[in-house]
Amino acid sequence: MPPGDVRTGANFESLNPEQREAVEHVEGPLLVLAGAGSGKTRVLTCRIAHLIEHNGVDPNVIMAVTFTNKAAEEMRNRVQRLLDTEPSGMWIGTFHSMGARILRRHAARLGFGPGFTILDADDSLREIKRVMEDRNVPKRWKPQAVQGVISSAKNYLVTPDGFRDTASDPFTRMVADVYPVYQARLLAGNAFDFDDLLVKPVELFESFPEVLDRFQRRFRFILVDEYQDTNHAQYRFLELLARVHGNLCVVGDDDQSIYGWRGADIRNILEFERDFPAARTIRLERNYRSTQIILRAANRVIAENVNRKGKNLYTDNELGESITLIRTADEIDEAEWIAGEILAHISDGSDLEHRSFVVLYRTNAQSRALEEAFRDVDLPYRIIGGVRFYERREIKDVLAYLRLISNFKDTASFLRVVNYPRRGIGDATLSALLAAAHEADCSPLEAAGTARSIRGIAAARAATLESFFQMIDRYRALASQLRVHELLGGLIEELRLLEHLREEGYEGIDRAQNVEELVAAASEFDAASALEAEDLEEVGTVTELDLFLQKVSLVADVDNLDPEADAVTLMTLHNAKGLEFPVVLISGLEEGLFPLSRSYDSLEELEEERRLFYVGITRAQKKLYLTYAKRRRRAGDWMISSPSSFLQPVPEELLDERETDRYIDRVSSRRERGGWWERPWRLEREIVPGDLTYDYSVSQEVSELPELAEGVRVRHPRFGAGTVAALDGCGVELKAVIDFESVGRKKVVVRYANLSLEEAE
């Protein structure tokens, strides 16, 4: 680990030369390429403290941005320890929290009120579904796909009008019809979705130069963590703020850019020096986390990528143990071996605890076999990436009540709770209410307040709706008088919510306990930490309830990771970023699984998969295990697997290669029957990425494979017609280099490519 924090009054002797150079840089753009485990958080916090104490910079003009609440809180605490005081006036937070904070002040300029609702992904999806139903969109189009396209458009700052101009096929033209209606409904409901928290501040800056000028003058020093994970909207937000003074310090690692699938653009960090020509670049290559062997493997793996700035991690740590590579028979064998190995370590008298171990996998589905194996041997574990606390049904129900109290216009929350607990409000009553609300140009809740006057609603149902309105209106008045936990406790008691949940049986008891935990979280909420006094002065009408709802809307899953819980951690490789463990086990290292088969469609996707493997390797402090299975059940069928091509660059001298007993038995059995099973795991070196790609889609048996030869015409279900240019290997390992008419040259594994021969004319 990096040396402990030192007081800024010292001369930073504990910083290495590169860290010190980054800390002492003051004016102008700065790019810090921080390798894994190189102490980047220390550099950021020391830099902030150095600006304040050694350069007389007012904390009020500093903005520090990161991606998780946990990282933001750690940064704030470290700066406070360094300065021996709270840096009052400095903004430290996530991009989304910064966006929400700016919008609380200025949302009115965009037609929104300060008490806006932040929709999570589920609420956003429900709204998109309603729009699609209202517009009679054919069932073949999935709302999740529409949501993904709209989110991507927002990440690239493409407006509904701009999207319509580029729509070129039936699906995108349908999305072009849904997108503007969806946005109009968000405006009518005084709501932003998660993407809007990035997009709307940019729109605000571009539409109102005086607002941009104010924030440019306010924040003269901007520091950004994990810059490689920024998307175009975040890039634009930063570029606008830093345009005048240029004091933008970004810290990141292009080799850990793993979120391209959700909009992160690696070009932001690769092209930083082009975007900011005066930029100074500093590389942090000294690693304080891992052993020399682990870093040698990581360096060799990531060197395979073409699109990178280039750096080579080194360490003064010990050489360390060899990396253990385990061949297993199937995923059950793999999971049982992992469980057994962890138990053996814990019981052998070592100082390792359950919390010392993490098992990483590419997809969430892989956790099933691991969970079963761990339960069989009573091995305690926790899963990161399952259902988050604030996404549980009972919690979302309670929060929907709070959101409706905060924002009368919140249609999504109204529809969620108007009949929960059951009040006898059926679809016919709701349809009449929604129609009346639309005609009166008001929210459904406001229409419920005059339900007796709405045609088509029975008197008893109208009385129920008006009673519901009065209850919400009463709590709305109380919101400015009560602490949020007092408001919440009173609401839960009036609804008899805990009694209703407990009536659901065993699961209901758990749900009731979760609701009680929500009340506890509300009682611990500190409004002062969520919004500074200056914000309260400007916004005025924001209540503690508004701020509590904003906080819970922005909680990330990894923020809930308890480092003190003594259990083995199970998580996807994406969730592991930013963490470290003494022992790391990466499972499922098989072609088609890791890397995923679809990643062979482009060099960019394949390189991102390799960066993900690099991230997994560099989580390990002392010991690294790599495992793969010879066969794995996928979509209900057993699939024969090959070792991941990502293993190829790892030098053999770094590896301790082993097989499980079941693996050996299965190989022997296959060989006795004359079947094929085993080949050396280290495959021949493939052609350089960029020339060829691969495709793994549908598996065929050897007997079904077409007879191929150079010059033969074939057809691929996705790439169309092409001509075989070269062949390599045989049987199930046969690969073909094919020149396709539509997409150019690609390399495919014939068994997975589902090729057919084209008949000669």
C-alpha cells in the first residue's frame, strides 16, 4: 500500500517523484496516467490539500469529481485529515450528484421545479413502456432496447430532434417517435432520469451563458478521478467548465477503461493531450498493491492491446507466489474446487480470513454454481451486484410515497402506490382518472383530489381517491416541518405497512425488516452534508425530504460493500474495479465466455474485454488463481469450451498449472473411448488483432461442418456471403479466414459460425 498520508506542512517525502510532480503542478491541464495500485487517490487528495495550504487556493473554487459516493466520501475524509479541517465550500461528489446539485439551483430555467424526482432505471423503463403502449408500438420491439438506445443518445448529447434526423431503419424511426414523448412526460412529471443528470447541466450551460460564466468563475480548479470512464456528456460538462482557465486535472488509466457498453469513451483519455494541447502528462507506474509475479502477468496481458497510451507497472514488493491455473471438468467441478481451496487456506493456520478472498466472474449467471458449492460446505459469502437495497420492492414502494409527497407531478410514483396497500382502485378507475388528468392538464394526483367530479369513477372509488390525495397533501405540508425519519415513520404507521408486509409470510417479515432499516437510514441522514448552506439560500424551497430522496437515488451498489463483513466476496469483474483483495480467483476463463463471443465483432470490444481481465488480475495483492472448465452448461445445453485466448500471453514460468481429479478422470475416459477431449491449453499465437476478428455464435457438431477449401463460397447468418481465403486447424478447432462482401475479412471458428456452402451458379 502507499505510504500513509502526511501533513501538507511536510515536504511530501513519502510521495514518490512522479506522485510529487503531480501534486505540485498548479496551473494548466494535467493528465495523470495512474496504473492500478499506484496511489492515485492519494495523489488527488494531496493535490487538493497542496493547492489549499501551499498555494492559497480557496476551497470554494475547487471541484473534485469521481464516480461513486464511496470514492467521494473517502476523498473528502482524506482531504479533511490532511488539512485538519473541513474544506468548507469545496464541491466533492459524483458526476450525477454534481448535476443534481446544479439542477436544484437552476432547473427552473429548463422548465423544472427544484423538487424534481430522479427516476431510477426501473421507473424510466415503466414510463417508456407506457409511451410505447399509448403509441401502439408493435410488441416485437422491446422497451429495454428502446431504453438502451435513448440512454445512448443522451450520453452522446443527441436530442430527440437530432435523433429523428439520423433514424434510418424501422426500429430507430420507432425510437425517434418514442423519445420526444418520453422527454415531454418527464417534464410534465417534473422528473429527470439518471442520464438527464448529466445531459441537463450541459444543456443549461449551453443555453444560458450567464449560468456557465458563473460556474466557470466559481470553479477555477477541477479534478477528475477515473477519467477513462467518462462519456461524451461528462466530457462536454468538464470541457465547458474548464474552457476559460484550463485548470483541469484528470486522473485515470486507459488500461482500466471497461465501461464502453454503457457509454464510456476511451478516446476522452487517449486524446486528452489533443483536446488540451498545453497538457502535462505524468505516469504513475509504481504499484504498491501486488507482487512482482502478478504485475508481470498483468503487463504481458495488457500489452496485447493496440489502443493504449502505454505504461509498465513495477513494484518493490516481494516476488510472490506463482499464479495457479486450474483446469476443471465443468462449472460444478470448478465451483467445488474453488470452495475447497478457500477452506483449505482458512484452516491451514494462515492469517487469511473469509474476507481475504474474492471470486470474480464475467457474468452474473456464473454465481449460481458457486453459491451452491459454498452453501454445501457452509462457506460464508456475499454477492455484490444482486438486488440492491434501494431496488427491493418494499423499499421502492415506500420511496414512491416519499417521492409523491415531494413532487405532486410524479406520475410514476402515483401509479405505483395509489393502490398499495390495496384500496380497490382498478384499471377502469385509473383509466378514467388519467384521461381526466390529461384533459385538465394536471397530474393524476391532482386529478384524484377532485375525483367525485370525474365521469366514469364510482362514488366509493372517488372517495377513496380523494382520501388518498388528502393524505399525500397532509404529508407534503409536514415535509417542511419534520425530520425525514419522523415523516417516514408516521407514514408507515398510518398505512399499517409493516402489518401488511408481515401478512405475506416469511418473506414478508424480511421485507418489513428492510422497511425498518430504511427508517434507520433516514434517521442517520444528514441534510447539511447533502446540500451546503449556499445551496439552501439559492434554492429555498428544497426540504430535507428532497435531499434524502436525491441521496438514495444516487447510491451505487459498490457503495454498500462492507469491508468488515467476514465473508468471501462474489462479484462480476466490472464490480471489482477500484477494490483489492489478498487472494483473487478469476473463474470461467473460456472462449465465448471471457472474452464474450460478441466481443470478437470488433477490435474495440475485444480490447475492452482484455482490459477487464487486466482489471481482475490487478485486484490481487498476494495470490492469483485462474480457472476454466472443459465444458459448461449454457442456455440449458452442455458446451465444450476452449481456454481463453487471454491466457496466451501469460509467461509459462509464472504459472503453476494443475487439473482437478474430475478433469483428469473425464479426459482419461474420453481418450479410452477414442474421442477427442484434450489439447494443450496454450494455443498457437493468433493473427494480430485489427487484421481479423472471430465469431462464436451457434455450435455445430463435427459431422455437420461444411467441407471447406480455399476459394469456396460460403454464407454466414450475419455477415452474409464470402469467400474462404485460408484454413487453420482441423475438426472442432478448424478456423477459417473469410473475405465477406459486406464486412471485409474476418476469422471464424467454423464450429461456431454456422456457415453454409453457397451453391455454384
